[in-house]
Amino acid sequence: MRKIIGFVIAILVMLNATGQEKKDLAISLSAGVLNSPYYNNAHSRGFFGFGFDYHVSRRHVLSASYLAGKHNYLDNILSNTTYYIVYPKGTNAEATYNTFSVSYKYKIINQPKFSVAPSVGAGIMTHTRDYPYTQGTSFFFNTSSWSDLVFPVTLDINYKIFKRWQLGLTGGFLIHPDYPILALHAGPRLSYVVK
């Protein structure tokens, strides 16, 4: 944890030393599909997100974002019921993700109308699973939930459509220490730049 805090402080000092030639704030909304390679028979559903990108300099951006999404999957570990198929496509359970994170973005392409910016960061994710469960003669959905540290990796592609509006694509994944990649997401992104 000390290494992460030290790394963030070093980036902030470095970015502050590069000067403040650009101080734009971009507010963005995104939506699309989310899935997980970790779960059995996982089927995509939707996500939505919003973010605040503070342009410290021409290429360096600090970002805070929120991402919420879900997907269906086949739970054969927590579920104890023989009534497996509840949702379409052979799935019986639902996984939900709520993530707040801070990230550092670097614009590898920074043209007046077009930009590409990969990012890495750290955040807190609450992960909830709803799965079928039988107790006696009762059938119901049980819920399992936990919160932990995740490391989001994203790629944003933006195209300036008007003076303050940008349209683009965003995609990425969440790395969790216990799972290689827990969630993948991709979709369109709309941003408004406050000068």
C-alpha cells in the first residue's frame, strides 16, 4: 500500500512540475456491454459509467470515475438447487459490479480533433452475486457480496464533434488480486469539456 501511495504522489509531483499549460475538465458518460472471462457460461449485459478527467497538461490527465454493470452466468458453486436454468442462454445467476476509481491517463495521440489515451488506476469495487438457492421446499435467490481493491485498465478514443463536445469509445478491464481479469467492458463515450 505504501508503494501505491508513493507512486501516486510521485506522479502528482511530476505532473505539477511539467506546468499547467492546459486546465480543462471533461465530464463524460459512457454505456455499453460488460462481461467476465472468470465465470462459467457468462453472457454480456450492460454497463454505464461517468467520469471526470482533469487535464493537468497537454498529454497528462487525472481521472475519477464510476462504473456499474452486470452480466449473467451459470453458478454451480454457490447454488445448491437443481433448478439451474432461470435466465436465458443457460444461465441461472447474475453478477453486479459497482466500481469507483482514480486513474492516470496519458494521451499517446493528441491531435486537435482526435485523441487516444490509455489509463491505469486503482479503485474500490463492490461485487454482488445473486444465485438460486433451495432450503427445504423453498426456492429463492441468495445474495453474496464483497468489496475489495481493483486495478482498472482502460483505453479511451475521442473525436471532437463540436467545440466542447467529444464522441468516442471506451473499453477496458478490471484486474483483481485474486482473479486475473474480473470484468471486461466496452462502449460509446460522450464528453463535455469545461474550459
